[in-house]
Amino acid sequence: MSYLSPSFSILRRIILAAAVLPLAACNTIVMSPFGDIAKQQSQLIVVAVSLMLLIVVPVIVLTLWFAWYYRRANQNAVYTPEWDHSTRLEFVIWGAPLLIIIVLGTITWISTHKLDPYRPLERIDATRPLAEGVKPLVVEVVALDWKWLFVYPELGIATVNELAAPVDRPIEFKITSSTVMNSFYIPALAGQIYAMPGMQTKLHGVINTAGAYDGFSANYSGEGFSKMRFKFLGLSPANFDQWVEATKSSGNLLGRTEYLKLEKPSVAEPVRRFASVDAGLYQAILNRCVDSSKMCMDQMMSIDATGGSGKGGIDGLSAKPWRDTQRTFVAALCTPANPYGNTLLAESSQP
């Protein structure tokens, strides 16, 4: 019967864990993407980590070396308890990290502006600038519970849980959410960006290699979050045209009534295609007024910008100061014929 010492058993476990660890990184899409923006972001990660390792690695090596060299058994190590300062050593200790911080700060400043998700693309890839006059493919993205809606306003079509774009053509995403905050992320294409209700964020990207790539929500949003996934199809121009025609031949319509049904929470929703879309649907979703009985946010903000028509506008619209015994309250009527509530009803009351 063989006996292994506890230290050897621990060492063996560490070696086995180290051997298995690389398997956790089999899918290296973040570091080996297929879109120019994502490639630049991966290069930025490599550069930043490499610069930080210039400090981290020597510190770790020196820590281990000092522990070994100044061990009790080494009688040749010089012991100098009165030593407390070295100008050269201080210069290295503070100068090297400061230099790294300056370089990292410069790279961060440049990259923050260069890779701004709101900034239109200036190139297709590292060797091809964007030709003059090329317009991006506009895609309006809506994060639903728990699925994704993609509207192509220029093509008049929409899809659920399926996104397609031609290879080497810039894409401009306009992103919002129906209820809670989510995160739109296609690792092969570009970095993630949040989708928030009542707000619009943007993302520009381009896919350089044809293929089917994973897209998902990178922000927890409730029960069906783990199934909130979709496929992003990078297609040749000819195949993209075929995909558009196939979508238009589906015969499905997406109006406000259909959207209100689609908006209801569902998990693992299958791919759906819509041959036509209500022209003002995305703006209604963004302004939270798909239900026509509700006032749109932009209309409400327009009223607020002109002084308001409710309690918030009393000071500006009241005939007497707020602290007078006589107060004037102002109400607004919003009707289809008068959506901005310009009809004001003044009513006096005693406090």
C-alpha cells in the first residue's frame, strides 16, 4: 500500500487544476472576434494587461526571490537592519509605475474617443477605410421580457431573436428597452451597451467575416434572463438580400396591437419575422406610448418646456402668489386633435 504525503497530494491537485484551467477559455471570441471594433477592443485589453504585467511580474518574482534568498539557512545573505533609504531604488519603485500610468492614461484617452459607441465608423478594418457616401444599415433594437426585437426602418421589416447584416457594411444600432434595463452584447461584433426604457443608446459596428454569432443580454433582468439570446448572422450582400426577401414573404405584420401582445413576458421565444412594421412603432416604444391612451414622453417634455400645465406650472401660470389664500389650478386636456394639451382649464379653489 503506497502512502502519499499531504504536501504531495496538495501539489498533485494543484497541477491537475492548472492542466484543466485552459479548458475554461476554449471559446475565445472576446479575444478573437470577427468585427473591427471588437478587434480593436481586444487589442486594447492585450496592451493594457501587458503594460500592467511589466510591474506585476517583477514584483511577484522579486517577492519569491527575496523569500528564498533571505531564508534562515542562507548564511551568505547580508543582513542590514539599519538600512532605510536608497535614492536609486526609490526612483525605480516610483518612476516605473508612474511611467506605466502615464502610458495607460494616454492610451485610455485616445481609445475612449476612438471607440466611442456613438461615433460613426471611419473604416471597415485596419487596411480599408470607409468609402465616401456609404450609409450604415440602421437597426432599431428593443429589449423585451425576455426576447429581442429588431426593426429595420429602411427596409420596413422586423424580427424577433434573429439579427442579420451584410459583411463589411457599417451598422448603426439604436437601442432601447420596454420595461427594465438590459444590456445588448454581441462579443464577435463590438462591446456591450445598455438598453434602458424611455432612453436611447447607440452602437456602431461592422462584421468582417460571414458566420452565425451569439448575441445575448449581459445584464440580469429577471426570470427569463438566461434564455434571452439571439443569433447574429453575418451574410454576404447577396445572401442578405435573400434574407430580406424571405422576411418580407413571411406575411406577418407588426403594428401596435401585435406589439402589445409581443411585449408580454415570454421565455425562449422562437425566431419570428415580420414583413411590415408600423412606421412609428419604435418612436412610440421609445416614448412609452404604444398604447394610444397614454401621453408620449416627448409630448410631456414639450409641455414641461413651455411652463407645464399642472401643479409644477402653478407659479408661472397662477394669477396670484403661491402663498395667497386664493390659488389658481391649471389642468390640460390631451386629445387626438390636441395632443399637446394646449387647452387650459382654470379653476379657482380655496385652500
